[in-house]
Amino acid sequence: MDQITVCFPPETLAFLKRTAEREFRTVGAQIRFMIEDAARRASSAPPTPAKPVQREPWPPPMPVVNKETLPEVKKQLAEWDAELARLDISEARSPLQFLPHHQDRQAFLRGRCESVRSHVGAIERLMGVSNG
């Protein structure tokens, strides 16, 4: 059995002494009894179910590009392009402060923009929209 030293505030220590005296135990035995009793009650209690964690899929699904969603997809593509431009500028200004998570985001955005841009181009060609 291991031994530990525990510091109690005076009022807690007084409570432990009164309780131990009433139950004919030493203060150490009273503390052991209270801890063992709490452990017994905790193990007999039904386990509380863990909350399910909502995780977003990674990588995020590609946006659906069709004639109804084309304007909102183009807006999202413009936002991604702007973020990618900011990352490119940041990398050029201070390459030593451009951290791996920035590089990951930059690579992700490059691939995502390229793919979505090709989908948008295909839908525009099918709809007969000029890129002029």
C-alpha cells in the first residue's frame, strides 16, 4: 500500500476527526473508508453514455455544380481564390513563418479550386454561357 500526504483546510480536518471519532476509526482509516465507499458507489452507478461527436467529412464534399447552384458555387470559388491569393502572398513575404498547416490549406485550396473551376467551365459550356 502506498502512502500519501494530503493537506486539508482546518474545517475539513475537523469534520474528518469528528466523523472518525464517532465511527471509532483513525483519520486515515476514515479517509480510506470514504474513498472506498465513493468508488463502490461510482462503479455500481450505470455508466453515462458518451455524447456522439459530430464530425464533418474530410475532405469536405465537392459542391454540386449545376445551373441552379452555379452563382453560389462561383461565389464560393471566388472566396477560395481570395484565400489562396492571401496564402500565396504570405508565403512569398515570409517563407519561414509559413507553417505546415498553411501549406496544407494552400495545397487543398489549389486542388479544390482547380476541380471546381473545371466543373463550372463544363456547366457553362453546356448552358452556352460565354466566358467573355
